Amino acid sequence: MQKSLSISIEDGKKIQLIQQEFNAMFPYLKIEFFSTPHKNNEGSAKKIIRSSYSTIGECRSIHNSGVVYITADMSVKDLEQMFYNTFGLSTQVFRKSGRVWLETTVTDKWTLEKQNHEGEELSKHLLSDDRNN
């Protein structure tokens, strides 16, 4: 069965709620919101990350209300593009690698499921290495 998630987007909703909903489905991924979009295959400067306590209305240029439908077989690039094109939200997906979060700019064509699995594997290996040292 295909994993899927629907997240409602409305101006009064806090970014933190969207991040929690996304992370519940993909525990080794996180989504960050930025004040400006990033270019293809480029990262975004950390200084323009929006606070997780900001509302969606404070972060976007298109004020449509609606629902984002996310499936595990969706690519990171498609997800980020959907947030931007439909809701004017600049987002970036990050993958967990041990104790750090890496931007997925080089692997934006991978599916969310593959990204999440890779994050899980990297985190397992790094954590088991820590225990062996």
C-alpha cells in the first residue's frame, strides 16, 4: 500500500505543524521554509530559514488555501515545486545523516521514500559506529 499524506495549507497555520505532519511520515527527513526560493541543484542560506513559529501567511507570496498531497514515490523536486507553484512557499527537504541534516540538492530527483530510507541507513551506521568506539 502506498504511503500518502495530506497537509492542509492556510495562512493561520504554523510552519511547525506542517513540519511535524511531514516528519511523522518521513522520520529521517525534514522540511524547512525559506524567505526566498533556491535555484535548481543549489542550497539555501541558513540565514533565510523561516522560524517554525511563523505562520504560513507570513512566509508565502500566493495566498491560496488548499491541501498538499504527498506520496512516498514523489520526488523531492516535485514536492518543493508543488509547494512553490501552488502556495508560493519556498521549501527545502533535508535528510538526516547521523547527527546532522543535509540538504538534498544533489539528490532532488530521488523519491521521498528513497531519501528517508537513505537517512535511516546512514543514521543506523553512524550510531552503531559511535557505540563501537
